[in-house]
Amino acid sequence: MENSINSMEQIEKYLGSKAENLLNYKATCISKERLTLPGPSAMDEVFGISDRNVQVLKSLSSLYQHGRLSGTGYLSVLPVDQGIEHTAGSSFAPNPDYFDPENIIKLAIEGGCNGVVTTFGGLSLHARKYAHKIPFIVKINHNELLTYPNKYDQIMFGSVEEAWNLGATAVGATIYFGSQESNRQIVEVAEAFERAHELGMATVLWCYTRNNNFKTKEQDYHTAADLTGQANHLGVTIKADLIKQKLPETNGGFTALKFGKTHPDMYKKLTSDHPIDLCRYQVANCYMGKIGLINSGGASSGADDFSLAVRTAVINKRAGGTGLISGRKAFQRPMKEGIKLLNLIQDIYLHKEITVA
């Protein structure tokens, strides 16, 4: 495991012309004093007084106390559900070694991650060897892409009981908020999360928006701060312990698409067009940071991956987020480079100079 920390000079180099705007920005909307911020005692302060049982507290603690970010209150997670969500061929063609799910687990361990997200199949083959070495998060539902024409629906691939049987620390699930199937998904996942908590596992929710009408000729609003923020708020309502969300790239989805309920202050006082303020609105919708927001690392674009990973991590941390869940940028390259990228992300959260805006 790599222990060196990239210097601020190196981080600024990765950020390039965006360095000043991102590293020195002072939040103008929701102040950091209103947030519950990540830190060594944040989990105790939030979950220690909640209804989570002792076994859930142990599971959450095992996530927060593992890897290079252990004890900081921040998380670096490696996900590998892309073989189903994006097809295995498209996901693993850049590095066929990762058709073997054991290599994903090795990458997470060597990369110093807090945990690894895997599938029932991947965990069932390797649980005896690795479940006690790194926290496993089992993805219990997926969108399969073999139906033609493609449909976009999250369906259950296994039971919460089986995840527990295999030694999982947490279960993960996706809801496509805004889709025709979202009501069913909300009910299914809420029931699954309740059962997971009963059994002592933590819960992680991918709060993605999905509706063809969320995209116009001019703009794609699937990553609008107002829509993703509301998805987050629905997610914490069904007792997700962590929220995974894509970094916001725009705002004003409700107003542009002319639906939902809004208030002028949502756009005038609670957010601005700065990426840190947009992400902070996502954090605010996670009970003002009491439930941690981990942003998605996004697709791999090749040479720019390291710069984009640094940018996303800086925005998440300075907004008050809890970390990054980054997969394709790490596993679609040689393992040594993947470890370097994961360590680079973790360095952002280890740097005391990079503070909450």
C-alpha cells in the first residue's frame, strides 16, 4: 500500500487553471457551520444516537476504520458492478484481467480503499479469502442490459440474507428516481435496507435520476443539483447510511422541465453556479451532511482521468462531502496505475491544507 502523499504543488498541477477557483473558493450560500462535517467523531455523533443497532455501528465503523483514510471520517470505495450495469465487455476490455473479480478485490486492498463494492457472484467465490481483509459492500440490485431494446430498471439479484451469509459489511442498491419504475424500487429498497439493518449491515444507496424527459435538446438535467439533491433527500428518508451521487454539472432542472415544487431561494440563496456550491446543495439534502455523500468518480476518459479525479475529490471535500466511489478510472488501466489513481484521490482527503469551503 502506498503511504506517500502528493504535495499541494502536484495537486495544483493536476487542477491546472482551475486550481485557484477550486482550492481557494469561499462558499457563498450554505455555510459550513450549518453542516455536520466528516471527522473522526462524526459517526458517533450521528449514528451513536440513532436507531442503528450495535451490529450496524460495528459495520459502519469497519468501513470508516479501514484503508489509508482510516479514522479520518472520509471514505474511498472501489465499485465493480459495471460488468452488469455497463456490460462486462465494455467495462473490462481496457484491462481483461478484471474479468476475474479477485483482481478487483486485490486492487481495492493494494489501493488502500475503505471498502469494495462487488456482486453476489464475485463475493461468493472469494468471501472466505477476503471478507475479513476488507469490508465488502454487496450490490443487491442491478440494471441488466441484455434485454432488447434496452430497458432501464433496477431489479433484485439476490437476498439481503445471502449478503449477510457471505460476510458483507453493507448492502448497496440503486434507485432510478424519476423513472416509471421508481415507486416499486423505493418500496423494494426500503424493505431491503430495513432488513439489512436488522441483520447488522450498513446501507449504501445509489441515488440516480433516470427519465428520458430529464434531457432536452439544450441540456441534460440528470445531474442538475436540484434534481439530484431531491433524489438524495428521498434516499436518506429510506435510511441509507451513505448516499452515492453523481457530481452536479448544472442546476434548474425543476424550473426548466416545469415540474415539481420549487422556491426562488433554492436557486438564489442556497446555490450558485460554482461547482462547490452545487455539490453542497447535494450535501444539504443529505440531512445537512449527517448522512455522508460520496460522489461518483465517473467514466474513464484516458489521459485526463487523474486530473478529473482530483477535481471531483476537491469539490466533494470542500463541499462537505464524505469521499469518492471511483471504479472505471482505476480498473480500466494497469493495476499499478489504478493504485496510483486511488491513492491520489485519498491524498485529497488526507491533505490538511484542503479544507471545507
